[in-house]
Amino acid sequence: MKTNKTDKNILVKGVKVIGISAGCMFLGPTLIYIALTNKEKPLYIPILIIAIIVCVLAIFFAFKGINTILDSMFKKKNY
């Protein structure tokens, strides 16, 4: 009986993607706070748009990273 082993290379890629997601999770809300506390500044709208994009990227990278990590553990490999 074959047992599935974790593919270390794919696992490392997934952890790197989760790290990018964690960075975006801190950067996005920080930028939203900066944008909303400076409504009278001329860069209010561009900073807010960038902040929303970073928050969406954080969610995307989190799902992609979790999917990659799960693929490294449970996906069957054809040798």
C-alpha cells in the first residue's frame, strides 16, 4: 500500500504565499486607517483604492496558499 508523503517543495511555496498574505493582512487595514483619518488630503481616494486592492489580494493569497499547502499534503502523485 502506498502512503502519501508531503512534497516539501510545494509546501515551502505554500508557506511563502501565506507569508505574502500575512503581510497584505497588516498593510491593507493600515492603509485604510491612514486614508480614512486624512479625508481632507488630496491622496485620500488613491490610497483608499490601493488599500482595498491590498485587502482583496490578502484574501486571494490566503486561499491560494492554503490550497497549495493542502495539495502538497493530500494530492496523489503519479510516478
